Amino acid sequence: MTSVPQTLSASPAYPPLVLETPAMETAVTALIDRVFGPGRFAKSSERLREGNALLPDCSFVALRDGQPVGCCRMWPVTIGGEPVAFLGPLAVDPDERSAGLGQALVESAREAARAAGWRAVLLVGDGPYFGRIGFTNAHTAGVVMPGPVDQRRVLLLPLRQGGDEGLSGPVAIAPGASATS
């Protein structure tokens, strides 16, 4: 497997992107809470993050003056028993939006997941926004999230030829991926 640099050079419009470390957990969680509020805990995507272990080699944070202003996290899940990376949340501080930071975070996470050998990335999100990065719902009809979700928002991005094909069944936390392991 190839390695991904710890820090990626940023456009002048946004701050440097770094791999998330355990020391950043509290500050990143505070950013996510500010961006999404308490309603995020009701979403079915949260069921795939609760008790799961973050993929530290695929999760990025944008830091300005040492504080997180954006993050894109990845988690190990399975679709019908097949391992894929699950993206989310993507959170960008409102003061940092419209400069391409969210897209840069997703692209960094995508490339890190590709380098780590994942076959595809799954997310629940806005089709037009994530479609710019290559996500589509073309192969998600059989993907079953753990709770109510608008199926049109279930998106996949193949990281290799055919990586999004043949994925069907319930989405679950990958075996052995508990936050305490």
C-alpha cells in the first residue's frame, strides 16, 4: 500500500489539511456539534459511527491557527459483508465556506482511502455536491442503511474499476472495528 502525506499543501484560499489525530478529538467534535447541532444524533449515519473506530489514515482536519475549521471523517463499514469506507461527517465552519475547503477535504479523504486499498466510499449526502467529486447513486438501490434515509442520498464512489458494483445488503460497522479495540 502507498502512504499518504501527514499534511497536504493547501490552496491559498483555505488552511492546511492534516490527518486527524486522537489529540484532536475534542476540538473536532466541538466543530461538528457547531455545524450540525444536536439533530445529527437522530440520523441513521450516526448509527454507523457510534462505537466505531475512526480510520485515522483517511480522516482529515483543516486547521487555522491550530483550531479545526473543517473535517472529513472516514469509518470502516460493510455493505452486505463487503468492506467499504464510510464518509462523514464532512463539516466546515460557516466562516470558511465557499472557498473549496469541503471539496478539498473530501478529495483528500478519497485519495487516502484509495491508497489504503478500500474498494469504494459510501456516504449519505447531497447528490449534486458530492457528484462533483464522483459520487453517484447508480449502484445503491440494494444498500440498506440502519434506519430511515432518503435512498436518493445514499451515494457510492468506486476507488477502483467496478468498486461500487455488486454491493447490496445492510450497512453495518465492520467486524472488529470498535472504538475500544
